[in-house]
Amino acid sequence: MKQLLAMAAVVLLALPFQLQAATPRTDADCAQLLERWASDPKAAPKSEINACKDQLAAIAPAAGPAPEPVAAVDPCAGPNAASSVLCWGPWSALAPAAAGPLASLDFPETFIECDAVAELANQCVPQLVLVPPVEQCQPGTPCGFATIVAGVTSTGEAADTEFGRISLAADGTSFVINPESGGEIASVPMTTNIQPRTDGYDGLRATGREGEVNSRLIARIVQDDGDGIQLAADVWTHGTRESARSGYFAWGTATSQAGLDALNAGNVTLNFSGPMSVNNATTGNMTLNFGSSPNWTGSWTNPAWSFGAGGTVSGPNLISLPGQFTDNVTGSGNFVQGAIVGEQGGPRGITHIIDVTLEGQGRIKDVGLLRDVIAGPVIGP
């Protein structure tokens, strides 16, 4: 009698799973079942478990088209991650889907960030994230770029020219440059002399000396009503006679977040033009298209050469995309980086740097301030 009761109990326990097996499970049901089975081996018959594992493994390479939303909490981050079907744990069959073969993506200057759980549930939208060579600018904060060479001439071979960020005091009495390679170049306090020009700029000469250390700026500037500098570009020098460094620069204040929001909401297109500073025979022209996916295109023209580029706008920052250079840009490592500076109703511009290798011309590095062609002049130094 006891044997008959035991056999009946086994049949009753197995019956629900047999009934369920008659109806195909959804991917979400399988995921839940495997989660339960990981902590309770008696949660379902082995055949049910194997069927669900095969079902989920079959969809894993396609990142899983399950329609259910993903939970806000990542199960792979908690103490039970090792037993989760959505994480590495014991589920080697699903590991490729959970990890994602990032190394196979050929974006030498980019990376894709994608949540593992979201990828399995088909909620992952890969985002192209570009890593610019120089520190990016934050909305509403001072933003400038500079070239750096040894000596006092401000110019040198492209291979010997370094880029960096520059901060300029609003009254022109000091500057700080942070090279790509690290360290800091901080001017001594300077006295300024500002004279009007006939092209919409004022001319700034700032000089200072402490012992054997000298600092100097020679720049075209745009001031506000309170004599604060809003835009500036051209020459800087700092150091002793034996260990001086110098270069060119372009500086302003990055457009505020409110200003960027207004440009994107209005789907505004802006055009900028102006000379580069290292070689002012080179004219840059850029068009920025704001909206849901802001982007830019540009061209740089010199009597001896020209090239074009394009890329993305992220906040106030502009960065080139490798596939949008003209065909005469050769090799790898080419880039254009910059930022939009200024606000609507005031002087607006683009501070930027270029580093390209042109077929038949060689490598070119430069820095420039471009002006809004509606709001300001495009005449250079």
C-alpha cells in the first residue's frame, strides 16, 4: 500500500510539468524557470531544463528578441550573480551573449558600451562613444585649445608639436596650459595693453616677468561690455630663454546647456569661418546642424592643399568620425576636435584643433578660432 501511495505522489508531482510541456514556453518563462532551477534542482524535470537551455542558447547570438522589459536592477551585480542564467555563472552556453565580443568590433577610436542583461533581452542600443585626444569642454565653462612647441618661435614641425587645453583669465593677465603629455605651463602675472582694431576684434598684448621667467600673449580678442574677454586667439610664450615653450591658441567659453538645448530644440544650423592660427593662410569653414542627432561638417583650405571632415556634436564638443574625412586624408590617427563657444545674441565661435596627414603634403597640425559668419567677422590676424 505504501508503495502505491509513493508512486501516486510522484505522478501528482510530475503532472504540472507534463501539462506545461504541452504548451511551448516563452523565452521569459524559460529564463524564470532556469533561475528557479539554479537554486532548486527539483524545480522541473531535466528534460524541461534542457529544452529551455537549448531554447535560450539558440537565441543568444542574436541578442535575444524577448519583448519583456528588463528589470532596473542588474542581477549580475548582486550576490547571486553566479547562479543567474543571465550572467556568466555556470551557464557557459550563454556566456557569449552575456559578455559580448567587443574585441571583434573594428572601431579603433571608439568603444561600445552595452549592458549585458539588456543585450539578452534585446533592449540594448549600442552607442558610439568617441574618445577625443584632448580633454573635452563642459557647457558654460572656459574652453580653449593650444599648440605647444619648444622655443619662442611658436611654430615647429608637426611631429614636434603637441596639443593641450588652455585656460585664460577673463582680463588677459594670466593663462594656464595643460599639455596632452601631462604637467602644467602656468604664466607669471602679466600686464595688458588692449587697442582697437578695424576688423571687429581688439588687439591684446600681455607681458610679465618674474626673475628669468617671461610670459607673453599676442592675441585678437572680443570683449563684453565689462571688458571681459569672450573670444581670443593667436600667440602665447612662456619660460626662460634657455627653456621656453610657445605656440598658438584659440579660447572662449563653451555654450551653456540652456543654449545647447535651445539650438537642438530649434533644429538650428550655424555656419562658422575663419583663419587658423599656426598657418593663417589656411581658412576653416564648419557647419553645425543641431537637433535630435547633432552633427557637423567642415573644410580647411590652404593655397597648397585642402581637406574635408565631419563628425558628431556632443554637448558643446565636436569630434571627427574616421569615415567622414575626404579621400586625400591618409593613414590613421587623423582627427578634428573642437567646441562651440559663446551664446545667442553674443559673439559665438568654434575653438578647435586639426591633426591630419594629407596625401602628397604630409602631416598638418593647427589650432583656430572660427566665427559665426552671421554674427561676426572672419578676418584673421
